[in-house]
Amino acid sequence: MKILPTALAVFAALSALSCSGGGDKGMAFRYNNGTEPQTLDPAVMTGIPEMRIVQQMFEGLCEYDPKDLHAVPGVAESWSVSPDGLTWTFRLRTNSRWSDGTPVDAETFRWSWLRILSPDTASEYAYELWCIKNAEKFTKKQTNADAVGVIAKDRFTLAVKLAYPVPFFPSLVCHHPFRPTPRQAVDKYGGDQWFKAGKLVANGPFVLTVWKPKDRIVLKKNTNYWDAAKVALDRVEFYPVEDSASALEMYLNGELDGVDGIPSERIDQMKKRPDFLTGPFFGTYYYRFNVKTPTVLTNALVRRALSLSIDRAQICEYIGKLGQKPSLSFTPPLIPGYRPPELVKEDAALAKKLLARAGYPDGKGFPSLTILYNTLEDNRKIAEAIQQMWKKNLGIDVAIENQEWKVYLQKVSSLDYNIARAGWIGDYADPMTFLDMFTADSGNNQSGWASPAYDALLDRAKAEPDAGKRSALMREAETILLTDCPIMPIYTYVRAMMIATNVQGIYDNFLDMHPLKEVRVVR
Amino acid sequence: MSDNVKPSENTPVKGNSLMRDAIRRLGKNKLAVAGGIAIVFFILVALLAPWIAPYRYDAIDLPNQYLSPSWHHPFGTDSLGRDMFSRVIWGSRVSLAIGFVTAAVALAIGVTWGAVAGFAGGKLDQAMMRFADVLYGLPFMFFVILLMVIFGRSFYMLFIGIGAVSWMTLARITRGQIMSLKNNEYVEAARSLGASPFRIVFRHLLPNALGPIIVYVTLTIPGIMLDEAFLSFLGLGVQAPMTSWGLLASDGKNAITSYPWLILFPALTLSVVLFSLNFLGEGLRDALDPSSRNRS
Amino acid sequence: MENETVLRVSGLRTEFRTDDGILTAVNGVSFDIAAGETLGIVGESGSGKSATCLSVMGLVPSPPGRVVSGSAIFDGRDLLNLPPEELRQLRGKEITMIFQDPMTSLNPFLRISTQLTEHLVLHERIPKKEALERAVEMLRRVGIPEPEKKILRYPHELSGGMRQRVMIAMALLPRPRLVFADEPTTALDVSVQAQILELLRERKAEMGLSLVLVTHNLGVVAGLADRVIVMYAGMIAEDAPVSLLFARPLHPYTRGLLDSLPDPEKPRGNELAGIAGTPPVPIALPDACPFAPRCFRAADVCRAKTPQLETRHDGTRVACWFPLDGGAV
Amino acid sequence: MLKFLAARFLSTIPTVFIIMTMIFFVIRAVPGGPFDTEKKIPDALKQNIERKYHLDESLPRQYLRWLGDITFRFDLGPSFHYRGWSVNDLIAQSLPVSLLVGTLALLLALVFGLVFGSVSALRQNGFWDYLLMTFSVFGISLPLFLIAPLLILLFARLLHLLPVGGWGGPLNLIIPAVTLALPYTAYVARLTKAGLLDQLRRDYVVTARAKGLPETTILTRHVLRGSLIPVVSFLGPAYAGIVTGSMVVEQICNVPGMGRDFVQAAFNRDYTLIAGVLLVYSLLLVAANFLVDVLYAALDPRIQYR
């Protein structure tokens, strides 16, 4: 019976060997990125997992402050705006270099921005640059590159002419479409190969060394980075673990230094730990009502009754569990300088009255409606809870239907639904990223709702250079949206992660942006 | 072997006496009887769910979420405070219906297909098995989507459809059995007596090939019950808040360490059903087997 | 033909557990077989004749079967109490068996060559090549044409008669002292039956072995056996030299068997024309002559007490209250 | 025999062709496209993208282009989701991984399944029979998404013998391979047992016993071949399934295999990648079934292909 102990010993030896990890030395930060990135090209990428990696390698004109997200100098040392708010001038630092030694200058940015706008690049995010003069026309092949309002005034000065004022432009240029791409690598390897390991050239704190699809992506410190002295980590490893429960086990087992997306069954356990990091996230979970298809939902009284009769606090406490805040408005109350109108209320008695006024006292005769959601555990739970709340408070029966993501997207965009779960994450810290969804011609509207007054207010806000007046106009527009109720906001998202206590310099912030430049891991 | 214990040693077994004999022999197999009783019990539970479940499957009570098992909630409560005991009871309806309907359809098609191919041999066999290969080559998920396009969300049609695309392994097993049995003497004998091929296959060969087929079918039913959870994930199975064992198990998979009862009871129920099916299947195999009469 | 006894079976009792109760397949059977003798065991289906052979060979399937009591002395050793391993060493070497159905008794997955030689290689520890040579020679002697080619075939590639010849070759190859042949011709065409019987006779004479020939067909033993045992319901009804048995049957059952001897012109059948009814299933039989319900001479005593097997002055044995010769001792 | 093999092999070509054609059209009939996104992108941008991937062409033309590239250049096309990766690249990365895990799992399943099945058959209704068959029922009734976390919990979190997830070291192989092997072991054990019991009561076994062969020889030489036929029937298709990877196990253990490719591709409507994975799957399957037929003939001489 000596077999068992011997086998265990051999096993232990083997596992010790594999855990020591084949000679990768130095300070490393290992994070679960949740999925395999589509690309590492900042011009082509679209999602958060890509952004987590890209922002470590490509430094924009400005960078997010890791704590409060205000724009801090990146490649640009300083910037200024013309009084009419239409021209921004960025002064670039002279010592910024690509990892191959090539300098980063104003032309780098001009070229990068024209590249993303070019129809040949086929970038989904090109529209974010359409605030630049003639940019939209260029993408649509209606004008040539020279007409686009990006000018390298001298080697290290970049002037940007906008089509309309964007007061938060420095924050906007932190976003990935505005980040530079290395022309020398793109020219050499081609637009869809240059970002592979061994070819990619970076101007940020880290540069790509290993990319094994579905296995891992490893970045190493970029020694040519202008501020390399401040970079503490030697290596950053991103893992594409799709199963959040396994990712959490890996983290708890010391195989990762950080994870997000904690399975809801584990939240109560994890919440108590010191390495649990949480905070509001710049997004709203809400339901859309289809107001175009002729159903009871075309009646605003019905929509308001539905919105009034759910218990958001319960949903947040028992389903969300991360400290989500019940929505009082559509825009999250997180944007500096904007106080959204708090018009989302709960009042079951009033809801009943409104429904009666709409012709359905105690829900009698109310037609059957269906809640559509994309398959995800929390979506289902919320739909089940809301179904029950409506039944209890209004006496109406609704059905629930889940669909796989792409089918759901198609149903929603073709208005083939009654009530649909939705969520929106803002791209930049401004209410406009939420409000311009519901203009009549917005592709993201998808509710069939249209209000000329709302559209007019937003048009005026877009042309308004004064921040205070602009904010008031947007508030007025949001009031219209919430009163007419084509949507039913439920809660403001919360982001939760586990970050090992020996990791310093990662802060929770509402865009979930985590520059790793100054992060360190204390062993 | 003593010849009076085995009077029909090498004669093909005929249908009627076979069934009567099989039932009698099945009745003597205690485990099989226990399995059968358990299955009947579960079917009764499914039929009577509205009357025996203490709560409705959709009775949400958020503040009472994740309660551990107690007198009021013998299986605890789930993430929305619903009684797990009641949900397991309600879930039996979907799971059992799916398991049996699908297995029956797959059995009917697979056995017929495999028997015909195996017996005919030659070109017909090749053509039939290549057809099965084509169906194999297209994964399950594809069929499901295809079927949904054809049948819409019609719940039972979908499962008849799934049965209709999951018969290929059965066909292969049947074919293998038939191929090795068809050269036996009694087939030649039956043939020389002028029995039609149809009769030879279904009266003479199949009864003797039933053993492995029955075991395989009892093995596939759990798989089908679990597949249903995946279909529901795609929006094709049951719709919330109705549930099934497969869904309950997949919902509970992340709760192993935090709320183990969420996974324990659905998994346990599934296992009990499985064991019952299994004993019944083994019993049936022994009972149907013409040459295992003296096995107790 | 007085000779040394090869096998002495006494008081053999073998039972099978069935769903309906304990079935006594062999009920107190005793007999001797001398060297070079051919013993025929005759009976209907279920009379226990095959079970007797299997019991002696230690091949009763267990469960459900079990040899309850008795002894079978072979070479001074009791086969029924031998450790399984020693018994195994005897099987396929000293004692071999020819089975009824050459279609199912040969392994369909293995070549004839393997099946013919494996026990030789195992028991005699001779090289495969030598075993093969012997097998080819034996095939030739059992009348298989082109044995070098046929030996490489699979069973299904041979006709039924050929397969039975292979079975015989298999049994004879180890040069055994005792061969059990369990209905060696039943599964064969009538024309082939005679050839096979002739073959058995020749080989037996040539090799000087003892043969136990089990059959339901008295016609088969007539030409081959020296002595015949008639079995009924697990018991010996009569035991007599073949000539005496045919000339002067003692047991009414034997008489019935003789009367129903099939005309070679008619298709063979298992039914006994002269005896109505079927043999009883030997489960919990009452203390009575098991043949009584079918016997034309049955009297009250037949239904009240089982007759003992009595040895008579000429060495024949019979178990009957009213033997056909009037009970002369 | 050779002629049969050749004919059998040639007959698989139309099979594969039909599979490919069905795949091409069926995946395009599924609602949702590769470039549908949550945030609506302006039509002009979407058109740029679709042009880049030839989605603006007519369907027959896309089909011919795709088929032509595969047949003449063995090029499965660019992935529609992973920019800059060709399907060939992606499969070249993931197929060896799945092959490794799958083959290991299959070997484990075969070895343990045969042993367990044989022991159960020979000790029918004994202690080992009940124990092993109980194990096999659990192996079949416990879903993979439960087995993998349980193994992780036990071997990684409690005993600290193995890593939870990831890829690279030999230890990373163990949990995925064992998880994947478990249900197959159970199936093989059951089928082996059933097959053995079926063969063990054939007459030829008595013949073999009458020849004085030891039980082990009877088992290995006489009985096993016949009882393997149902196992082989099962393993043919199972091989293709197990080797192309299990999405569940790969996801839970973070194994970079083809199962994950397939699931992600299906959810992303990555047409070329789906088709590529399916093509590999069908090729393997056709090959496996081909092998099964050959094995049948090798196992059972009575099966003849004329």
C-alpha cells in the first residue's frame, strides 16, 4: 500500500514544477480578460476586452486618469481649444517613441485618424471621429483626405477642426479609435497582420510578445516608452477564460491576479473579502417598449403604469447583488456637470389607476405581451421577477422569451418584440452618449419612438458651446424621454472585480478603464 | 447446458411468446421492478405536479432567496426565493416528456434504418450509411436551428425533430448487430422456409439484437434530458419561469460551494431516474434475451 | 469386452435453479465405461443426458447449475471434487467433447487452425507449427479435402458437415482417452449423418478410445454403441448391451423408443409415435415412476413409489416395477 | 478487400461535399449576421465591412468562391470575427490541442472502459459489478459541466495537485482529459459488459472450456472480439466528437481547442470559422466511420464487403 503516497509525491513534484512556470521571471500581472480579443488594432477593435489590452500598448493624445477618468497628458503634453469650441490644438511631447524607436509625432496621429476613417479599413468605430470636420464625408467617399479637419501644424503640433463643438474632446481622444497606429508596421505587414506578435509596434508602456489564441496574450514592458521609468510591471498576461466560475477558481487558486464577472451565486461569499472591488459603472439596464407595432404599448399610460409597478430596489438587492442603484433617470448619475432628471418612480397604486384609465382596470382584458431578453442568467431572473411584479401589482400576465444574442439583436432592431431587455454602456463621459440613442434617426433607438421636440433639443445641445446651457438642454430632452416612457430604466450598472491585495494602483472607475502603467504587484 | 432448461436453443424467438415470457422474467428481477416502479412514480409525479407541489414553479419571493433546506422548503430555495422542491416536481414534466418522446422517435428510426441497412448489405447499405454520415457531419446545434426554422417554437415537434436527428448511433449499433447475426443458420433456415426479408429482420433478427440496443437507449435518455438545458439556453426549449431538470442542474452549477442544494437535488433526482432507467433497461435486456432464461 | 474401467460415475445429481424452482436435471445417475467401449446415452430432450456429460466435464453453467452429489472417478481421481485447475488440465487432453451444433459451437471469429491447435499448444506444450501439422493430418483423416487450405478458413466458410468434421478433429487431436459426443449428428442432414457416424466409428476403433455417445435417436446408437443407457427425467431407465436392448427391451419406455424408430424415408422427428404425452419437467417430482403417466402398464405402485435401478443377473439394469420380461431375475 | 476500401473511400467524397454545401447555406439561414452589433453602426460603415468580406456578393457566388478556395488552395478563408486570422491559422492552432486532449481521453476511456466492463461481466451481480456499474451510471448521468468543476474543486482547490485552468504543461491535460473520458468510459464499460455477456453464453464458449482453456484465454482470444463490435460501433462517431473537442470542458478548463472555436464562431456567426470547424469534424467523422467498417471486417470474419 505504498503506491498511493508515492503517486501523491510524484504528483506534488510535477505540480510544483508546472506552477513554477518555466522561467518567466519579473513582476507580472495576470488578468482574466474573459474572451479571445477580435483584434488588437485600435482602429478596428470594438469591445472592452480588446480595449483592456490595446490601451496598455497604444498611448493616445490623452490618457484616462486611473482613479477618476479625467483626461491626463498622454502623448500630448498640453492642449487648448478655440473660443468657438471648434478647433483643438494638441502640443505633443518630443520624446515619445514607438517600441522600434520610430518617433511619434503629429503626422502619426493624422495618418492614424485618416486610416480609421478610410472606407478601406472598414472600421465599425469610424463614426466616433465624425465630429471632426469632413470626416463623415471622407468615410462615405464624398471628399478626399486633405479636406478632413486634422492638420499637423508642425512636427509636434496637431490641430483638429470639429464639425460641431465637443467640450469633452480631450476625454474623447482617450477612446480607442483616436489612439495611434504604427504606420511603419501597417505598411510593412498589411492592415490585418501588423498587430500579431512579433510584428506589432507599440508606443505605450507595454508591447505584445506572445499571442496564443484562446490561451493567453502576454505583453512585456516597452523599454522605448518615454515614461518607462514609471512602469513597474515587467509583464502583463491576459487570459481568455470564458467560464466565469472557473476564472474565479483560478483567481482563488493564485493562478490569476485579477478577475471580473463574478458568478452571482458567488457574490455573497466574495463581497466579504478585502480583495473585492466594486463601484458604479457607466451604463443603464433598462427595458425598451415597442411603441411602433400597434399594441397597448403605444399608449403612454400603459407604459408608465408598467414602469411604476416594479420594485427596482428588490431587483438590485436580490438579483444584482453588487450594489446596483435603482435608476431614477436614463443617464447614470455619474457624469460631472450633469444632473439627470429623477423622474423614474415607483407607485403601485398610481400604476393601477393609470392602467384603469387606459381601459384595463385590474388588468382585465389586458392583451398578452412578451418580454424578450438575450440569454443570460441575470436577464432571465430580472424578467422573471418583473413578470411576477406586474402580475401582482397590475394583475396582468406577460410571457417571457429568451433568445441567443444575435437573434435577439435582430429581433430588437427589426422591432419584432413587445418589451425587450436592453443595456447601454456609455462610450465617453457625457450624457450625449446616452441621449442621442433616442433621436428619430438613430440606429440605436430601436423602440419606434420619435419626438421632434426631443430631437430639436439635442440638436441645439450639440451646437451649444457653453457647458452649462448644453447640460440644461440635455436635461430638458431627457425629461421628455422619461415622461413619454418608451423605455423603462431599471438600474445603473455596477462593475465588480477581484484584484489580489498585493496589486497596487488599480482603482475602480465608472468606465472600467484600468491603465496598468503604474500598477505594481508586491510579492 | 442441460437441454431441458433451454428447449429452444437455436431457434429464433417469436414475438408473442417472447413478450409474455419477457414480462414474466422481468417481474422476477427485483432491481428491474424497483426501477420500473420508480419510473412510474416519477411519471405520476409529473402528471400530478399541480396538485402535489407545495408551491407554484413561479412563486417568487426575493427576500427568501437561497434558503437552505428546511421543513418549509425541503430542497431549499433558489436565487429568486422559489421553492426548489416544487420546481423539481414541475421540472419532471418537461424532462420526462422530452426524454421519452425523443428516445422513442430515435429508437423507431434508428433501429429500422440500421436493421434494413445491415440486412440488405451491399449498395443499399452503403447508401443508407452514407446518408447517416451526412447527418452526423452536421452537429446537433445546426439541426436544432434548422428545425426551429421549420417548426417554429412548437415544443413537442421540436423534440420529435431532435429524435429524428439523433438516431444515427442507434442505427450503427443495430446495423452492426444485424450484420453479425444475419449469417446465422436460423436466418438461412427462415429464408429457406420462404419468410419475407421483413419478417426475418423484425421477427427473427431484431429480437436477438435487442440487448445492446436497449442498453444504448437507456444510456441516451439522460443525455437528451441534459441537451434540453442547452436548447433552452438557445431559447428553443422551455421558457422561464417553467423549468426542467436539465435547466435546474445547469442553473445550479456555479453554486456548488455556495448553495450546494441548488445543484444537489436536481442532480440527485436525475441520477435516481437514471439508475431506475438503467436497472429497468438491464432487466429488459435480460428478459428479452432468449438465451438468458435461467439467469435469476 | 471385459476391460479396465475408464470412468466410473456414481450417484450423480445435478440441479438447476430456475424461476419455477429447483430442477433436478440428473438424479442419481451411476454407470461405468470401460476402455475402448462405446456407451450410448439415449433419451428425449430434457432427460438429463447432456447434463450428465457436462457434469462430468465440469462444464455445468454455474449459476444456475450445480452438481449436488456423486462422484466420477477417472484415472483414480474424482472429477467432481477435483480443483478446477486440475480438472481443466484434463479437459481437452484426456477427456474431450464433441458438441451438437457445429454452427454455434465453433467460434465464428477465429480461424479453424487456431481452434484446432490452441488446446494442443496449451496442454502438450508443443510448438504451433507441430500442432498445425498434426491438425492438418487429423483433418485429412476426418475426411476433409485439401486440409492445408481448409484449415485457414473461418467456420462460416464451411458446410455443416465439414464443420462437424472439424469438431471431431478438434476432439480427437489430443489423443484423448474419453470422448463425449453430444448429439454429434442431430444438426446435420440425414445424408451427412451416416458419414459422420462412420467416421466416428473408424477413428474410435483406430485410436482405442472410449466414447460416450449422447443422442435422442436409438438408430444412431444401434450401429455404433456397445452398450446403451436409456434416460428419462434425469434418471436411468435401462442399461443394457446394445444387442440385448434392441432384442429385448425391459423398460416400457425403451420399448416406446424402439417402436417409434423413424423410418429412414421419413423426415426425422423428435416425437415418439408409440408414446402419448411429453416427459415431465423434473421440478419437485413426487415419489413415483416419472414415466407412469405415459406408461401403458402403469399400476398403483408406479404412482406411489419411484422404482429403483435394479441390476440383473446378466448385468443389465432397469428401473421399473413391471419390466417387460415379467420381472425375471 | 482493397477494392472495397477504395470504393468505400471514394464514396465519402460526395458525403463531405453534401455536408459542406449544407453547412454553407444553413449557417447563412440562421438569423443574425457576423457584423450585427449591439451598437448600431452607420450603414456606410457596415457596407465597407461587408464589401471587405465579400458579403455584398450574391450567395451562389460566395458559395463558389468559398468552395473553390477550399478545393484548389485548401484555404478556408478569413475568419469573419477574428480580424487578420485565417480559419486555417485558427484550426492549425486548436486542432492539435483538441486532438491531444481527445485522444488521451479516448485512450483512458477505452482502457478503463474495457477493464471495468470485463470485470463487471465476469463478476456479474458481484460486488465489483455493482460498484463499477454504479460508477458508470454516474459517469453517464452527471453532466460534464458538473464533473469538471467537481474535479477542479477536488484536485486543484482542495488538494492543490493540479492547476485549475490554462494550457501548456502536462498537468493542464489531466482534468480536461479525465472529465472528457468519464462519460465515454462509462459508455464503453456498459457496452463491453453487454457485449461480453452476450458472447459468454454462446455455445463456442462451452467448446473452448471443454478444451480446457483457462478463463483468461477464453476471454481474450475467444470472447472479446465479438463483444467489441458494439463498442466499435459506438466509438466511431464518438471519436470524431471527442477529438474535435468538447466545448464545455474546453470552456471550463480554458483549453484552447476546437470546441471553443465552434461555439464562439456559432455565437459570433463567424461563417467561415464555423464551416471550417465543421468540415474538419465531418472529415474526421467520415474517416472514423470508415475505420469502423474496416474494424468490423477485421473483428468479425463473417462480415464481408462485396
